[in-house]
Amino acid sequence: MSKENCRGIWGQVAAAGEPRSELAAQLIRELDEGLEVLDAIEPAVTFFGGARIERDDPYYAHAEQMGQLLADHNIPPRTGAGPGIMWAVPEGFRKQISEAGANKDRPAKRQRGQGPQPLTQGFNIVLPFEQQVNPAIDVSMELVHFPTRKLMLYRNALGLVIFPGGFGTLDELLEVWRLKAAGDLDFPVVLFGQEFWKPLEDALRVAHKNYPHLALADEDFDLVSCTDDPQEAIDRVLAEDACRESNEPLHQMGHRIARELVEGLNFLESLQPAVTVLGGSRLRKNDDVLEMAEDLAYELAEEGVPTRAAGPGQLSVALARGGHRSRRHFPQQAFGVRRPDARNLYGADRVYLVADRLTHKVLLTENSRALVALPGALGTLDELFSTLCQVQTRTISHRRVVLMGTDFWQPIVDTIEALMLAGCRQTISPEDLDLLTLTDDPAEAARIALAPPEELPSKTGRG
């Protein structure tokens, strides 16, 4: 790592690990600079939502109204600094400030905070196709990597409001939802737009009917609330009795993640490229999808490619068993997150554990040839849409995303198609949905996972 990359304290800590990975250097540089910015700005309310929401969409007007309500409370908004919802909220905030300044008889409220009006905040993602920081953002930072950018959006936040959107919005929601379920984040999360979010909740409940041991509990759904009223959304996210304590100071978090990124990516360089396989840690031996997973690992091993399990449990054991059936032996891989309550059940030959989910996602994505997802709960959904968003936006190399267990995935995919593509607004494109292939045939899954992109049709089967 160069001296330039080590200029911040987190980079200096990580440099002791002698990173061999350029990705580690890039991520640590972004972590270093991003946390420095985050530590200097005021806590804000973060908004997620679709970049393709147009100005004539009612959701755009509602987002503007929420920005105006935040201005009345003297609390800054934070967004991804792009178009759509990310533009509407800070635009409404600044419009309210201008009107209050022009009308001395109607000053803005100051229920929270003192002193001058805070500035709108934005953390933009640099994409292969152009996405400029929108002009409604006062304080901004551009980042190249989604994992670090998401961290900057929800850390040091007072709460979140999430509008309808596409794969990126689902990625953001699922990451925050998973962290709340694990007790790593503790602030209000409000979903706006019941016509959008309720069908997704229903689809998750239907998908889990055949896998009740993986199902989200009612208390998991209670971690987020939903409304169609802008005033109610702001009231909920700013509720005085809401808990907003951070479980870990930014300084301490930066040290830990930097060291983990270096050590983890150094370890990854010693491994062969693999097909990453996601699935619930609570899958049971008699679940049919485990037999599919074992056969998938066998088919891949026959082609000289190992699997990389996303965690412990019967899925990791099944993948190792299938890979070891092959006449060609390739060490099967597994990457897990250390948890006090986790079962130490790994069948893999190469196991690596980390403490932070940001590092875990990077290790699952980097040096991975494809992604195969079996039924699972929040963790599986989070990791799936994290990868899918990065493939969609071309911020990682192209790879296939295969869903096995059609009785689980079909209701979710059908609902996504109805809400994001076939409805009154298109928050994804047909090509985005075609990144997904549904199959219960392990041989077909292996073929799709390993085929070069140019050898597959642009439109693949979806069940």
C-alpha cells in the first residue's frame, strides 16, 4: 500500500497487514476518507429510493414535502446524491429554507438543533454510466464502491425513510433491516408507499411457506414500519422516544474494518476463483434444495471450479460433500460472520471468519465467478441483492445470478416484476430482471454459472 493510501489513521492501521490487494487499498482509502467526512457532518435523516422516479410521480412530490418538513425541524437530509428520490428530498429542503428566508413572518421551526441551518448531505456512487452529484446537495462525496457508500449513508444517521425503487433500494433496505435484526443498528426505519411495500412483504411470507424454519418472525417485520403520509413518516423517524445509540464509535469501527479487509483479501488471494452459494443457515437435512446444492457442487467440481459457501450450516456441509464426490478434488470454501450464537458447522476445506458484514460481502463477491442463491432469510436476501445491484450497475465484473428453489423464489421474482417493471413506474429495466435465472436443475445451474456471458442468450429463463 502506498503512502498516499496510508495517509489516514485507518489506512495506517491496515498497512501493518502488508496488503497485496489493490481492492483492499481502494476500499480502505474510501473508508478512511468517508468516515472522516461522516465524523465532521451533523447526524441526518437518510432517504433511500428509486433513481428512476420522475418529477411528475406522486412519490417525488411526497419526497419533496419530507425535505420541507425536515427543514422546519432544522435537521439535514442525507441521500445518495443522484436523481429521482435522491434529488427530490434535498430540493424540497432547500426550497423550504429559501421560502422561510423570504418570508420573515413565517420562520422555520427550530425544534432540534441550534445555530445556522444545516446543509444537505450526499454520498454519490461513481458509475460506468454517468451519474453526477445533483445540485441540491451542499456537502457531497463521491465513492466508487457500494459497500463503503452504503456504510456512509446509514452510519451516524437519526433514522431512515425508504421510498419505492429498484434493486439498489432493495439492497439498501435489506442491509439496514438485517443490521437492525442483529442489533447492530438501532434507529427508526420507515417504508413509504404501502402499495409498493405491502406486496413485497406478502411475497416474502408466501415464499417462506415451504420453509417455515427460515421464515422471518413477526418481530422482524415489526423492525420497520410503513405509511403513506409524509408527516407521519417524519414524525416516526424523529420520534423523541426512539433509540439512536450507536453500538460502536466510528473510530473503532474504522480500525476493525480496515484490518479485516486487508487480512481477508490477502487470504482470498490464496484461493481459486469459486462460485458463491447463498442460503439459509437454518436449512435442514431433509430440505430438497440441499440435494440440489450437493449436486451443483459436484457438477462444478467436475469442471474444475469449487464453491464458496456464505456461512455455516447444512448448506456448507452439502456443498463440501458434493465437491468431494468429484474425481477432481478442489478445496471447497466458506466465509462466515462470527456470532456468539452461530453453530460451528462448516464442511468446507478452507474456512475464513470475519466480524463485519461489509468485509463478508466483499469476500463473497471478489474473485467469484457467479452467484447461486438457495432459500434463506434476511441474510441471504441481503447478500443476493448486494451482488445483484453491483452486477446491474457494472461496478463489479459481469456474472450470472442463479436462483435455485423455484417454489421459494418465484413469488418474490413475480412480485418484483409486477411492482418494478409492469406497473405504473419502471424502476428497473427488462435487462435488469434478465440477470436472474430460476432453475431447480443443478446441471443447468452449473452450466449457466460457468458459461461466458457471450455464450448465453440475453434473455434467460425465469421459471
